Amino acid sequence: MTEPLQAWSVVLEDIDHCNKCGFCLPACPTYQLTGSELDSPRGRIAMVEAAARQEIEVGPGLEESLTYCLACRACETACPSGVPYHRILEAGLSQLRRLRPRRLRWASRRMLTLVKHPRWLGSLSAMGSHAKQWPMPEALAPLVPLMGYQSQPVPVLPQPEHPRAHVGFFRGCVMSAVFPDANHSAENLLKRAKVAVDTPGGQKCCGALHLHAGENEMALALAKQNILAFEAGGDDLIVNTAGGCGAMLMEYGELLKGDPVWAERAAHFSSRVRDWSTVFRPLADFVPLEGGGERVLLQNSCHLVNVEHAGQDASNLAGSVEGDQFVPYSGQDRCCGSAGIYNIEHPTWSAAILDSKMSAVASLKPDRILVNNPGCHLQMRWGAERAGLAAASVEHLATYLEQAARRAEDHHTHTAEGGPASGQTKNP
């Protein structure tokens, strides 16, 4: 049986906020996939409550219910009562890890090591597209797009003269190793808007994958190193280009709230965290953006939407490029099935969630699919290939906008030099 009831007292307080209304059900990707109450937030909360009250054992039933959760936290956005589902889920998972240790797949364990060493991670991408021809087990299929991705060089602009603001830039492990073009593009866009960008040394992986995989001590150690790295920035905002990283950074204060040495420092750090798009959006009018006449979709990061509550910033920017047509769709804020290492641990469910999404995406015939999180980037490239679309059409929002800024800049320069103004398609 489980620990005595008092060990669950905090989670039971959180569970008491749930009135079992079911508003979370339509928002939950796994419930939509199976239709089973045990695969819904309400069902998972009921399972954790039953374990906490010693009505069921911490056994296979609880394990299957909780470990198949994507932790996308869409249920928290949908919940009218403000139930902190993530804390309830983590409490149940903690008991499972203590009483039923679960060994992750080899690929998941390898990924947890690689993200602490971005240079090693970058070597996977450097293998090039020929690696995609190697025979691979189903669990490794989502990593195939990583091996075929080649980041395009983006020259970094100098710091602006007379900046209107200063920010610290969090590079991220996967973003810096595999998608440096997105980081450099976001940095350039901020500089174009006269925001000075500082990238402190000593940064580490945000620790999100480790926390969700049960490596709590490693996650906390990484968090402390990142807090130290950015403390010299005082009150400057800390920006990043990955929705999953941003959500983790924003919750360092919650993770370390019981630590007498780190609690206040972590809370201050988290209060400074913003997605880069949140900082750039109110300044975007200062940066002309010109498109190429494309149909553009956005796959929003679920953590950007449900934890950082900044998904609208990304949507607004995606629709701000003159000459392109931004096409919103009903599933743009719904999880793509990547969810950290979920696509490795549960490839069948991940693929089913992805294929459902890609069916809707393909029907809209986009020229470009925008993303704002590295896991989503790889997952959507995989999905594009499965749906018969070009994997190269998947691009980070920052990269897309920087290209639009350069196009507008080149157009202005060409016109100023006396060349004919090119025709420009108006955004419908």
C-alpha cells in the first residue's frame, strides 16, 4: 500500500479544488484519442486521490494512467476552478518512482545525457540526411528529422545604438545545438527593435526533460546554475525561443520555494522570464516585415499557451507579415504529441496524436508551418513527412520573421537606390 495519508496532505488540498465538472475532457489530447476516463485529467486526478486515500495500490493501473499523460497542461487552461493539475500529476508520479521504479528506453536515457552536452547533441544533426536511411526501431522514429536537419547560418547583428531596453538571452540546449538559426533570428529581431541582447556564460539545460523523467535532483542542480548565470542581469528580462524551456524557467520559483538559500533567488529569476515573442510583439511595428505570398500555419507550443499564457503573442506575430496569408486552425494550440521524450517512450500514441493533427494541417495546404519549440519542430517535421508534405516547410517563427525583416530591408534598400518597387501581395 501507499504511504500514510498525511504524506499526501498537500496534493489532497489541490485535489479538493476539482469539482469533477469535466471541462478538461475536450482539451485533453489523450482523452480525445481513446475516449477513456482513465486517460483524462479528471480520471487521473481520481486515480491519484484514490491512491492518496489508500483505496487503491500504487500499481500498474495508476502507472498506465499517469505515464501516458502528455503533461501539456491544456486542462489547466480549460479548468474554471484553477486546479493545479501538474502538481497532482507530479505527486502521483513521485510515488510511482519511489515504489515502482521504471526504466526509461535507451533512447530516452541517451537524450537526457545529450541535452546536458549540446555539442554531442549537435553531432546527431551533423550526421546529415544519409542517417535517415539507417534501419531504426519505432521508438527512434521521431529522432529521424533531427538527423536530417541542417541549420542555416544567420549572421548576428551588432548591438543597437541607444537601446530602449536590455534583455538576457537563454540559449537552451537543443535550440543552441540544433536550431541556432532560430536563436540568432530572435536575437536579430530584438536588436532591430532596439533591444540590446546579452547572452551570459555558464548557462545549462533548463532541466525540463530531467524533471519530467523523474531526475529531480539533476533538474534542480541545472536550475541553480541557470539562476547564477543570470543574476548579474539584475532585473532585465530573460528571453528564450523554446516554449518548453520558458515554462520550466518560469517555474523555478515553484520548484525551489522550500529551499531557504534559493527560494527568493529562484522566484526573482522566474519573474523575469518571457518568451522572446512577448518582448518583440509590442515593438514589431518598428520592424517592417515583408512576406513572399505564402500560406502560413502556426503550431503553437502547448507550454507557451498553457503555462506562459503567451500563445497569442506568437499568433499575432505570425499574422503580421505583409504579403503572406496566416491561416489559423482549431488545433494550432493543441499538443503535437512530442511532449519532451513522450514520443520516444510512447511512440504509438504520439504518432496517433500527430497524424490527427497533420490531417487537418495538410487539408489547409500550407506553404510553411511555423513552430516555437524544438520538440514541436522535430515532431512537425516528422509529421510533415508522414503526411506527404515537405519537412523543410517546418520553420521556427523567429526564423520566418527574420527572413521577412531581411526581405523588407532589401526591398527598401533596392527602392531607395532607384530600382523599381516590386509588386506586393496584400495580406487578405
